[in-house]
Amino acid sequence: MDILHYEDIIAAAAEVGFDLCGVVDAEPMPHPKEQFERWLAEGNQGTLGYLERNVDKRFDPSLLVEGARSVIVCALAYGVPQESANCSEGRRAKIAPYACREDYHTVFRRLLTQLAERLRLNERGIRWRAFTDSAPLAEKSLAERAGIGRRGRNSLIINSRFGSRILLGELVVCAPADRYSTPTAENPCSDCGACVERCPAEAILPEGGIDTRRCIACRTVEPAATPSDESTAGWLFGCDECQACCPCNEAAERRDNQLIATLFNPADLSADYWVEITDEEFAERFGTTPLSRAGAERLREGAKKL
């Protein structure tokens, strides 16, 4: 069987433009699965019923991709328009920084395909599939095993260099590697509790993790989320409160990968702008961003409540 060389993978990922990369085997992950099942049993998934499906596949890549032997985990670091201006007190119609750029699903599909080409997977007859938050795959658990970072109390992966403002994508490959990454021993997330105190919706659980029933990001982004009259603290799409106050992000390297560069600054757009935006203008200006997940009508209605 053809074997992937670890150093070749890391080098190819850097050449494609990824900021971070690690490689793990495609073995089942029983402990993260048990934790996830407890989280589900407590009802924290709320109306996001899709999280209850395919749990076995989520924690066993070989069930998702038959013959899977390795998972290449890649990450892109993203910046914040004008630092955290769109998160400051008094701002309205706030939008999470990751959504102020080209949709990361599109970016990762393109880059992961390029990575597969650089590794000559097709030429070598090695089957592969690319994923980024688009299938039941426990990418945060894989990222921890791959040494990308450790999970913070707000459930986000925190990297010692880039903080928590990173996006993840995976290449599941039907070939073994000659060696695999080592998980990061040090957890950069301290016991400061800043994110717990800062969360406007009190959605961060005491033991860590998110209650999606309360989470503003879930309520403003997820199509399956039940509409609510509860305050979104000025957030129109997503939420960045727990990241804006995180000491790990304050100390992080300021990196805005140009492969997923900022396209607009939400601080420049008032709530009235979003109330009045037409479908045509929305499609032209924001159609390639994550905002398309919500659509113009949902954003108009959301802006009326700010």
C-alpha cells in the first residue's frame, strides 16, 4: 500500500497556504463520542436535530469514508476588521468576523483539492474526500489530536500562536502515513472565566461547551434554530463576544490570511442599512460570504429587532 510521508504533507499544506496542519490516524474516538453523547442527553443541541444523527460516523472517519486510514487537519487564521471595532459596546448590527469574508466552505474545498493534487493522491490511486463543517465529522476532536490546539471553555479550538480565530478543514485519505502528529500537551485556555462572564446569553456551560438553545451565534445563523424574541445583544449574524474578551486572542499573532481576506467591515453598516437592503444588493455584495446562509429576508427581520 502507498504510504503518505508526514513531512511531505506538512510542506504541501504550507505551500497551498494553510496556516496550520496536522495528521492523525482515522481510528474511532470513543472518549470524545461519550462526551458528545452526554452533551446531547442534556438537551444542549436544542432544535439542531442534525447533531443527533450519524453520531457513530462523526467519531469514526472510516464509517464516513470507507477505507479511511488518515485524516489531514488544516487550519486558516482570520483577522478582525479594524481589530474588534465591531464588537465594542454600543455597536449595532454586529457580524462575526469570520462571516466578513468569502465563505470558508468554498475556500477550504478549493484549498483541500489543491492539497490533494500536490500530494498526487489521484495519480497514486489513493481515494480521498474533503470536509469543512459540511458532514458529521468531529473536526474539533480531530484538531486536538492533530496538535492544532486545545478546546477552550467556549468549545472553540485555541492555538497557542493564533488564538481561537481559526477555521478548520479536513482531508480524509485512504492511505496510512509514516507517522502522525502529537496532541498539544499545554491547554492555553486558563481558568479566568472571561468568556463565561462575557457571554450575553449565558450560553457557555459551567464545565465548558455551549448550550445552543441560548447561543446567539446559533440563533442568528442556524436555519434550524427556533426564532426567538430574546435579545441578540446587537448581533445580526453570529457572535464574537467570547473571542473578543479571550486573553489567548489578545496575546495571539495578528494574522489575516489573504486566502480568506476580509471583504467588508460591519462597523461601517448601520442597522437601517440591513433593514433596507434589497435582495439584489444582498446577492451582489454578500452572496459569496457566510451571510448567504441566512439570506436577505432573515437579516432584514433580524435588524428590525436590534
